[in-house]
Amino acid sequence: MPKHFEIRFPAECESLPNGFWSAVDVWIKKPHVVNKRLCGVQETDSVDGDEGEALRLLPQDVVAWLKGSGSHGTHRTCLSSHVRTFIPKVNIYGTRKQKEVVVKDLDGQQVTFVPFEEAEADQASVRKDNIYSIKLCLVDSCQWSLELHVRTTEAWYCDGVAYPKLAWLASDLLPKLLRWAVASKTSNFPSTLSLLPIEKYSLVYRQLKDKYKAMVKVWPEVTDPEKFVYEDVAIATYLLVLWSEERAERDVDARQSFVDLGCGNGLLVHILANEGHPGKGIDVRKRKIWDMYGPDTVLQEEAITPGENFLFPETDWLIGNHSDELTPWIPVIAARSSYSCRYFVLPCCFYDFFGKYRRRQSQQSQYREYINFIGDVSRVSGFHTLEDCLRIPSTKRVCLLGKRRTYEASEEARAEDERAGYIRSRRTASDDDDDGGGWGTGFRPRERAEAVRNCMALSRDLVDGVVLRVAEALLGMSDERRSPEDWKRGGSLCVGEVAALLHQDTLKQLKNECGGLQTLLKNNHQVFQVEGGRVRIRDWRDGKPLRTRGKRRAEVSPGALKTRPCWFDRHHPQGCPLQAEECTFAHGLGELRASTRAVRTKTN
């Protein structure tokens, strides 16, 4: 008997089997990472019946196991099958193609994966020892189980690429399928990369990642290089494949031109230009990295205000990649630039035409509502609007595209009236209307100088006063874990309770000028520990490393030691819990010394 692993969960509803098959389709058809190194793609259409083309690839003993023996348990006379191909992110297989026959047993609520390698046409080698099945079982009226069956465990092979570990299938894949099964009943977002040929995307992404990965090592900005570099590589891949398919559809060779509005660090512009597409990026603020790209990457520092001065009649595509306040304007600018102009926008922060976006519905998430709003803007602007979901390391992954119009070129005047009326309808009484009534009237471009919103603009006296007030309140609370001889740590408060300790004028300064109370508390990590929305006095004897954005903070550099006074040595009734030689902060003026660390300024 094959061994199996299972997870159990409450029965959410009678339609969970449909959710299970939706989850299986997500796993089969769309790109996913296996052990962070592999993606799978569907290659052939489904074939119904016992003697489907996909099943003919398999040895008879394997087919017999699928139909009646092994984990299926009962004889099945009708199976659905197709083949999917793997595209490794590392080239370790040479000319061999790694594939799987995927066999669905709808009656038995089970799907089986049979891996094989194909060197040349009609020459396939099945890896029988790596066959596995996933089965949905109703345990009782209140419990479902999701089971992983394997044909054998003793000879299971794993190479970390095409052949995953059994432990990964059991501990990672099954929970993923469960989440997708439940989410499939409520999700109203598109599938990942639903508008592109997945195999082509995977190959281009691998090429671009190898080509531009060196940017991670020379990234001069404060922002996380791995996130920004690989995210822009993925977005560039999407556009390059999209544009390649468009050229094939139109039977043209000339590469599309583009303008990236709100281009930020400019890496997307740099990649697209390097890959042969003429274009430029415009942003209100120049970044340090711009000087590294060279003269072939055209980047322009200028504030963008929607109007006649910012139309692009000779441009094929307008791009809005996390373009913030410009996001809703990009379909409008594309529509008004020329009848042939298209657009791509990846919304992130929620902006309307003339300020922050205000929610109007509570029945759906704010993100889904905002995507719907940008879709409405696109449709009113006259585009057949498409949605897709990118494969990027971000929670905001849904993009919108306008590739063609819903009206004829001769109807441009009517279409413009509809656009103008819709924009006017979004204006509120508080929107500024002092600049003469142009179609961008009331729009507020971003300031050239970035606002400081990390509590650094506050006076030292104000910050010290808040820290002392909050610390005294925490130390005044009882600590049930503390014995009389222990160092006093006090209790904990949620951030809302901490706010109640402060004067309204202080809270207003925190909110309007520097990013809020929680930011101030986290900045003062020498004194406070902020986790799960609760604030405690930090005990440096715990030895827990500080974390920054989910990552372990690097070792404290020697230039940062003893450069600030120890708050506990000066203010705690029992002093610092560490000896002076153990504490990284100065105990007394005699230990205090100047910092040798370079000062960094943040640039997005």
C-alpha cells in the first residue's frame, strides 16, 4: 500500500469540491515556484477517456495503477489527462524537457502527477518512483481531509528542481492547495499571467534575471535591492512578452515606443531601452541610480501635470508602474494622446483624480474596489479593459491594460465629452479650482522635495517627552512574572492605550508631521519593543535580534557603539540591566564617543 500524508480541516460548505478542483487547476496551469527554483506550465489540452493521448505516454503498469490499483482504491473507467512542461530557473537538464502527465479523476476527487523526461520526440522516460496523487476526502459531515498519496517512498528522488522533496509536498503544497480551494470561492482577481504564453514568459524572465542581477550588488538607493531589481525585471518581462505577442498579432517588426510616467528609480526604463524599445521615463525627482545607466537610458526630471503639455501622440504605450497620484490619469492621458496609444498601469497607492481615493463600498476589499475604479476610468476613457495578475514579490500585483478602443476614430469628440464629464463628476467641493479650468485642474503633483515622515522632523524635546511618559506608564504597571529581585519591566499597552496617555496637540503633531505614534515608538527601539500592536519595555538581556522589514538586522558596526547615552542607565529606577561593558550604549559621559558611521538619506 502506498503511504500517504494528510491534513484535515472543517467543512466550509458543500461546494468545497469545486474549490478543490479550482485549486488543482491553479497548481497545474499557472506558474508556481517549487523549492523556489521551478515553474510549471500547461502544454497540451485535456484529453478525455481511457485511451487519451497523454495516457499513451505511460507504461501499462502505471496506467493500471491509475485506473484501479494503488491509491485510487476503486476502478475508474473515465479519466481526464494532459501534459505540463517545467521551465527550470536554472539550466541543469541540457536538451531534456521535464514534463508531467496530469491525470484527473473527477468522480474520485483525485489528481495524479506522473513525471517523465523527454529527450527527443517519442522518447520519454517515466520516473515511476516519483508518482504522487492528491485526494479530497469527506471524513464526516464536519471534516474534510486533503491527502497526499505516493506510489513509493523508499526510492523517491529529489533534485531540488523538477523533483521536489516529499516533505515539501506534504508541508507546503497541501496547505497551499487548501488556501486556494477556500479562496477560489471568494476571489475575484484574475489568475497569474492569464494574458501571456507562460513558457515564453518563463524563458524571457530567466534571461533577463541573469542579465540584470548584477544591479543588486551596485544598488545605491536605501530601498531593498533584491525586491526592486527582481520586481522590475518581472514587470519588464511581462511588457516585453506582451509587446512581442502584439507585434505578431499586427504582423509588424518595429518595436513599440513607450513613456514611463512616474518612473522612480528608472530601472524598468533602463531594461526596456536595453532590450530595443525606444522610450523614456519622467519623474518629479531624480534618483542617485540614474547616473549609473548611461546615455542610452533617457530619464527626465519634471513634475507631471495632466494637461495639453503632457500628451504623447507619437508614443505607442504609456506605463504607470506604482505611479501613485498619476495612476487614474494614465488611461485618460493615453486616450487623449492619440487613437492608437495604449497603456499599462500597475496600481499601488489609492489615489483619485484630485487627491486620495475615498472608499464607497464596504462589501469588498479596498484594493478590489480601487482596481474596479481604475477599470471604470479605463472604460470611460474608451478602452477595452483587460486585467492580469503579475508574478512579482508584492501584494499589489493586479495590472490593467488598454490595447484597443471601444469606439471608432471618427467618434473621438463624443468619447472626449464622456471622459471630461466623468472627470468632473469625481471632483469634490474641496478640490482646488484656481488654475483656469484645464482638464487637469485641481490635480496636485508630488512635491519635488520628499516629505520627511519618519519622526525625524520632530523636536528632540518632544520625542524625549513622549518616550519618558510612555515608559513611566509601562513601568508603573505590575509584572506578574517578576520576582522582587528581578529587574523591573512593567506591563504592556496597545498603541491605542498609549495614545490615550498623550495630549491631543502631541498626537496631532505625530500624525500630521512624522508618520504617527507607532513610528516614534519603533524608532526608539532602545527603550521599547513593539510587536503585534502592543508596546513593552525592551529587556536587552533577552538577546533577541532586532528585525527590519522581516529580515534579521545586520551586526552593529563598531562605529555605532557607545555613540548614544543608555536610556535605562539614566531613567530606569534600577538602571540598565546590562553591565557597562556589555551594553552598546554609553553609561555616563565618560563612555560617550562620536559616531563614525556615514549618514544616509532615503531615496525611493
